[in-house]
Amino acid sequence: ARAWRQTGRMAKGSKRRKSNPSKVRKPMWIEDSISKTTPPSYIGVCIEGKELFVGNSCHVRGGKGRDDEFTCEIDRLYEDINGEMLAKVRWFYWPNELKKLKSLPSVSPKEIFLSHEYSPIDVETISKKCNVVLLPSATKVPDKSPRDTLYCKWMIAKGYKAILPALPSIPQAVKHQQEEERNSESRATSVSIKRKTSPNATKTLKKKRSLPQPSSSVKIQSTKRLHKEDLSSFEVARERLHVSAVPESLPCRQAEFDQIYAFVELRLQEHTGGCMYISGMPGTGKTATVLEVVNELRQSTVTEGDVPTFQFVHLNGLNLTNPQQVFQVFVKQLIGKTSSAASAVDKLNTYFSSMEPDTEGSILLLVDELDMLWTKKQAVFYTIFEWCTWPDTPLILLAIANTMDLPERMLIGRVTSRLGLTRLEFLPYGFKQLLEILLARLQDLNVFERDAMLLAARKIAAMSGDARKALDVCRRATEIAEQQGSSRVGIRHIDAVVKEMFFSLKVMAVKYASLQEKLLLQSIQADLVRCSVDETTLEQVYSTYCNLCSMKDVMQILSLSELSSICTRLTAVQLLSVGRGGNIHQMLRLNISKDDLNYGLSLCTTA
């Protein structure tokens, strides 16, 4: 079998059987994925109506006289000088093919081994697509899994004398990074010791060494600040790809930027109030675009003087323990006074009614996560929107939510009428937009292969269009490439991250959960984020669950005892961790990350 793999294109002898030529369709390249290389290289191919992309795994038929199939990973799709459709693949081995290895661990029947062998094959020899999930070596292979899913935990070392982990775990990678940071810091310290020859300087250094060391996160941050020029290209790329990194400009949202800017500028010039409702999926740049508009207006106010002065207040519904707290935070940022929720409304009413638009500046209020302020009587919504309609109150409200039809589906008539008709929808990012965002972040860095960035942009555009998810995928790909000793991030690194992040067992468990299980998971997550805690109780979550059922028009609202049995089922599939206490007072903790939970829920809506 190993000799057959090394022959490469000898697999060409086992093309599809031509018993019924009318049903056999020749493979076709996905033309819009072509990359400008010589010979031409493609990112995908369509075989009998099924699409295969670079980075996917597949089964390949053996040569003439062989009935077995081999498993491989597509590394490149291209044409030779004769126009033949070829694929450069990386081979996997089954355990029964590695009997000569003495240190072979016990593996499951669906576990395979990654090799360092690459060879070209004819595209027509590919029989079907399969899914190979890379797992850390300490992770157990699931007992039940889809039929076409295989698992890989080990990589065959060169020379076929030992095996290595195919995918180092994240804690190991973090530990390795911290060791490198400590080594670089120790080298920098040794250089400084050599330069300082005075005995007083040596004593000072010894005293500093005896002090307790700071935490690893603080140490890494200080090292990056002091030794910016010593950072590797991978580390610089990870800094730029972090979601908290603020780019110089926000690409692909110029049309939305112009609409928001024109809306706010007009009301600032006229000293009037107004409301704009901004909706869109998470990660589509809603908040970032609004904040860029605010910065641009501030610069125009200071430098040119074309825009009147204004006061900006930013509120986020996820940072509040209850919807009524929004008035307390509003008063604190606007007036600088602390008060209760009831007195805060009175103070705001008095403040707005006594404003003089001609002498006092306007107020620009940004309310993020507006749907978190929903209550049964919708008094919070009504009060905020009502202030925008007062004739002498220049309050400009920009309300952001993830739900496009929130006014029609959740708000009553008197609230919707005060919201107005000015609305703006942020559509999910497309393939070209995500690619432009990634290229803007990595302008002068030669860290990513062109095909790798194309694949990352296409994968995220097809799944969610979330720019933050695209940045996370590329950041994680740089970590894997650095761990494996690669000079650049390739397609196989992106594909490994996609499988790791989007096709985990927990994400699939969320996707196929029942409606009530999904509602309970959403309620627990909202309660944990709202209170900024790691644990909560079923009794505390129940009110959030009831509100969520009302928002989504769910007729059947379960009792506490019924939700307790659902918690037991979610604990069995490891989506929840149950702690101390009993019944409704039992401590609950999510056993799945926020991103994985949100993505699993989004799969339910798009399926």
C-alpha cells in the first residue's frame, strides 16, 4: 500500500467504471476560485455534483487490480501542461498498515494516522468526500459518530520509526508560547547585565529577581511592548488579527457609514432629536461603524467646526443586570449623579424638559443589544423612544440589535410608532468583503498563502459571514502553523481550524438539541453575561427563560421541575456542568464556549 501511494499517478488506472457512461460526469473546476499561478491552480472541484475544496479529505480508489480505498487530504488542485486534472494529496494510514511500528498506541476502529507523504493523483480517481477530525492526543475518540467521519490524533514521523501528536492541544501551545516569552526575556536581561558593570546595578538586578514574578499575561504584554522589533511575523499577525485591535479604517461598510453619518449630522445641525434602528447578524460591523462615525464627527467638531458640539453616551444591554438599570447608567454618564432606577427616570425627565437646544449641545445616545432591554410591558423601550420625540429635546438615538424584525415581532404599537421608520440593515459579509478585511489587516506581512486566505474567507462567508469569526480562524491558524514549524500559513492549517471550531461534537449537539433545550442554553448564557458571573441557578434563569419564550412566541413554557430534567439531559451530553445544591438551587455552568454555542444556534436557524 505504501509503494502504491508513492507511485502517485499510477492511481489513474482506476477511473470510474464506465458501465453507464451517460451517468458519468467529468469533474469540473470551480472557476471563480482560480488562483493566478502557473500552472493554473484551483481551490475547488465539482465531482458528480459534489464539491470538494482544497483542505478537504476524501477517499481514493486503488490502482488496477486493487479493490481497496485510501484516505488522503487534498493539498492542491491544478492542471499539468497537457490539461489533465490533478490533485496533490497528503496520505493517511490505517493502523493495520503500521504493524512494524513498536510504539503504536491502542486506537479505535475509526482512527487514522497522518503521514508526511505527498503525491499527485488523477482527480477522477477520487471516490467520495469524508470528514477527518483532528484531535489532541489526550482526547478520547467518540463512540458514536457519523458514518463518513474519521479521527486523527497522531502523525507518523519521517522515517516511519515513531509517531507524534498531529494537533497539539491549546494549553500546550500556550505553555510553549510562555516558555518562549520567558526565554526571550531572560536573554534580554542577560544582555542588560553585561552592559551594567557597576556593583550597585548588579545588586539592583538581584533584588528584582527575588521579587515575585507577575502573571503570564502581564509578562507577555510587557515583553511585546518593550521588544516590539523582536516579535516574529506570526506574533505580529496575531496582534493585528485580534478582534480588539482597532484598524486604521473600516473596509466594506462605506455605504452604511455614509447613511449613519448623514442621519446624525443633519440632526446635529438642526438641533433636533431622532431615532435610527440598526440591525444585522453578529460580527457584521454595526457597533464598529457607529463608533467610527462618532470619531469622525468629533474630529469635524474640533478641527473644522462644521459640526456642532455634542455629548456621546454608549450603553450596552448585555452589561446590565436588569433592563431598568439602563436609566441609572444613563444618568451616571450624562449628569454624573448616582441614583436609583425610579429616581433616575425623574431626573432624566427634568433634564430633558429643561434643555435649550440653541444654547446646549445635542446628545447622541448609542444603545447596543437593544433586545436585552425588553420587558413584558415594554416600559423601558417606550420611555427611551418617547424622549426622542419631544420637540425641544435634541436626543439622537442609535439603537442596535441582532433582530431585523424586532419592531414588528416584539414591540407594541405605541412603541413602534415612536421608533420611527429610519432603519438600516447590515448584511453578512460576503467572500470578497471578508478577503478585503483580512488583506487590510495583513498588508505588509507575508504570513498567509493566497489560497489559504481565499479558503478562510469562503468558509466563513458560507457559514455565517461573521468578520470576527474570520479573524479568529486566521489567528488560530497562525498558532498551528507556528507549532508545526511551517514558514507560512497554508490551506491545511485553515482546514484544521475550521474542523476544530465548527465541527466539534458540542456544536453538533447544540444544532440537534430540542427547542426547549436551546431556549434554556440561551437563557443561561444571557444570565451569565448579564450578571458577569460564571455560575448561576435554575431559579435565577427561569425569569430570563420566560421572557425569551415570550419574545420568540413559544406557547409552551415549562415549569421549573421540567427544566430541571432538561438540565440533566444537557449535563449528560456535557453541554452543562452541575455543581453544588439541589433542584432549582443547583449551580449551573456552561460547558461550551460562547462562540461555539452561538454558532450551533445559528446552524439551527440556517438549516
